[in-house]
Amino acid sequence: MPTTSQPAERTDRFGVVAVLCVAALLATARAAGAEPDGPARLSDNLYGARMIDAERGWAVGAFGAIAQTRDGGATWRAQSAPTSEQLYDVAFADLQHGWIVGRAGVILHTDDGGTTWRTQTSGTDHHLFSVSTRDPKEAWAVGDWGTLQHTPDGGATWRTTSFDRDLILNDQAWPDAQHGWVVGEGGAIFATRDGGATWSEQPTGIAKTLFGVFFVDPLTGWSVGLDGLILHTRDGGATWLVQHGNPTVAALDQVGFRESAENPTLYDVALNGRAGFAVGDTGSVFVSADGGASWQRAVTPTAASLRWIRAVSVVPAGAGIVVGANGLALRLTGDTLSLAPQRVDAAAVAR
């Protein structure tokens, strides 16, 4: 039996665009049971984030939490979800059309910018950890038990194209409509060059779980995972090089505190031009100022260092958001690391 606990918990001088403004997202509606006119304080875990431009973005998390920002993360408003399940990822094809996936095969869809979210029939009860879309009609979702779900018709139907291997798939990347990558348990990386019709495994020589993957084009990509791993390819995944972390599998009693602190597990990675971010346990943020050629650890606010960070999303304008444990939300904008409060738009709680 595969274990799902880890992915379900998603187990200054750099000159890059990066202000980390830390706070709890204070406004969210919890499924149908939320008070219609009052925000519920969000202190629960956030697992997924997506910015679609410099101002607008979404964060999703525990107990059906969905929150939207329209000002780059300065304020947040809740959007009602027709579920109280854990929500793990969110993706938008444009300003109106988006999907959210979560525990037990939950798939939510909106065609009005999140004003309303409706449940779609996924055809699976396996946990779904990642969703990706490039247009309002097509989307992919991946998750537990090697599950791959695909819709060609806006979610009217979801088709299962799962691998025949018992493994957990944690994340995916699609730099264009034909080229895609999926990463997961035991260092697994699968790639497609024909829009998902066929998939082939790319050997890395690494047996540690990978949680995040990001490609800027069909040749250039990164994947992150256990023990601070940052892998990089410049040839479409034919070869993967270790840029950071410990690729060697060791017994638990051989891993010391210093090594664990230097190589925290990383859960997500994203790049925008020359600026790159990889995030993970104990508030870890690794930053690249040279387009992902090298990475250095950034100093984060104390409040963030006590929590894991699960997802990062950036856009060409330089804005972004980072989310994590206990309602942690980090705002990316500017060129310094700072701590700042966020405001609550209580009147905007969705009904």
C-alpha cells in the first residue's frame, strides 16, 4: 500500500524580486457551513497557490479553504467551496476558468473567476495533488496510486490515463501543449512529447521522492524534493544534474541535525526570468538570481521559519505568493525580505 501522508501534508543581496510579507489569511468560507456574512479566521494549512497576473491569485488548503487576492496579496477574500475536503492545488487557464483538486478525487471548477465553484465528477477517489491547465477546455490532474486524470472538454468528462505502477505522483509541468512532466515517489520522473498520449520514464539515478517540478521551455526544467534536492535539466530530461541537496539514501540515524537544517525537504519551485524560488520545510526559501543556474538560501522572517512552505507561484510582472502551514502567506514583491500584516476584506466573503 502506498502512503499518502507525506504529499497530503505536502510530507537581500540577490537582486531578485522578493519581498516576503508574512501573515495569516484571515478570511475564508469553510464549505457550506461557514457563516455567510462573517469571515472565518484561517489558521489551517495552505497547500496550493496560483497567481495569474500581478494582482490576481488564489490560495487553497484544509477544510475546503479557497481565498482570492485582487491586489497582489495585500488583501484576501474568501470564496465558498462545495466541499470541506483538503484542497491541494489550483490552476487557472484565464481570468474566468480554473480548477482545484484535492483529497479523495475532489475536482472543483469555476467559469466565473471563482464567484462560484462546482464539483466535477473525477472518476476516481484517489487523492489528487496537482492540477495544470493551458486553456479553458483541457486540464490534467495527478495524484495517488499513479493517477493521471485528463479532461479535453472543460471537465464535462475526466478520463483516467494512469500509470500501471503503484506510486504517488506529486506535481506536473507543461511548458507547452505537447511537452509535459510528472514527478513523484522514489525519484520518479515521467515525460510526454505528444500531449499526454504516451509517457516515458526518465532515469535520474536518485531514489528520493520529488515533490515539485517546473519547466520554462521544453528543454529547461527543475525538480525539487527530499533532503534539499534541486535537480536541473537542459536537455528535456535526458539528463538531470543535482544542483543542491543530498541525493544519497541514508539510514535515519546517519542524518544529523546540521545536515537536516542545511538540506530541508523542498516542495515547490518556480522561475520568472532570472528570478527563481524553491520552498520547503522550516520556512526554507532558496533563491536564484541567474535563471536557476545556482541557488542560495534566503533569510526569511522568524515567523516563517517555524512553519513549512508548500507552494510558490510567480508571474512575469515580478509578483507572486507563497503559502504554507497554519495559514502562512508570503507575498513576493520588491527586493528585500520584510514582515508585514495583511488586511481582511470581510465584506467580500463569498456566499
